[in-house]
Amino acid sequence: MERWPALELASTIRHDGDGGVADDLTTVRDTTTWLAGQADLLAEDVPLADIAVDEELRLHLVALRQAVRALFAHAVSPAPPSPADARRLLPVDEALARLNSTAARVPVVPQLHWQEDAPPAAAHHRTSEVDPGAVLLAALARATIDFLTGPQRERLRACTAPRCVRYFVKSHGRQEWCKTSCGNRARAARHYRRHRAPGGAGG
């Protein structure tokens, strides 16, 4: 399954398997573990080996995630947002300001690379040495901008399975849930409601 840094950050809020919600950025240790799991997505742009997660960086990541999830909710509208934060979403203008200011924390310039026997390619290079944590935050914010301006935004959905709080990108036209287990849970809940309804087989 294709992965996107923006979606990975949003998915640090998830169903905990026991009917509640888990937060993968609750502590510095949790955040360090999550970041290690993103190495394949971020290593090209972020000096992960140089990042020592502290409470300040964790709080900045949580604040950025709040903006990302608010913008994801806006993207899936008029469908309902994830129930995890539906009642306390940032206003869209505030989420945009937070995302854009985070993306601007590290100045970058585009550079053209054109190797022999290869098509030209663009890369963005930092114009100065900055704190690795700021590089991480800016990279995640820019990845969110790329995500929300790319074709996958049209396929972004909030999973409607009972207790699920994830956003996901539809991989095929009829996909309703983020994963098979959510589909099984949704079908079981639908079956239960049908048979508990007045006049139903279980009513």
C-alpha cells in the first residue's frame, strides 16, 4: 500500500483495538518510535540520525498534526470527518496558517539535476544550516501541501467503520473502509442493526 508522510502523521491518531483512541505522539519515547518507523519515507529529505526528539519537538509535531487533520476534514467535506476530533477541529484558516508557517521554517530553493541518460529532475535544497527538528517539521508540512494539491486529495476519505478514526486514500472505486478488518466490523454492525430493528429477525 502506498504511503504518504502527511497521512502517516494524521494516522498517529488511531483506534486502539479496545474501543478507544490511541495517540502515537503521547510521549517523547512514543514520538521517537513513530519517527523511526518513517525512515523510509523521510530519510531523503530529513537528517533523521541527527534528530533527538524532545518535548518541544513533540509538541510541534502534535500542533502540526492538528492542522493536518483539520485540513483532511475539510478535504473530505461534505462527508463527515474522523470522529476522533470532529468536535474540536481547528478552523480552516488557522490550520492553513499553521501549515504554511511550518513549511516556511526552513528556506529552500529548487535546483535542476540532469544526469547523462536520465531526464531532468528537480530537487529542493536548504539554503542554510538549520536545526534538524525544524527540517523534519518543514518537510512534513511541505509533504502535506504536496498531498493536498495532488490527485490523492480527491480519493481521501474518513473511514466510517465503527470506532475507526483513520483517514485513508481509496485504492479502488468501491472501497469504503481503510482496511479489511474495518470492513468486517462495519458489516457485522450493519447486520446487528438490521436484526435488532423492530420487525427484524432479532426484533
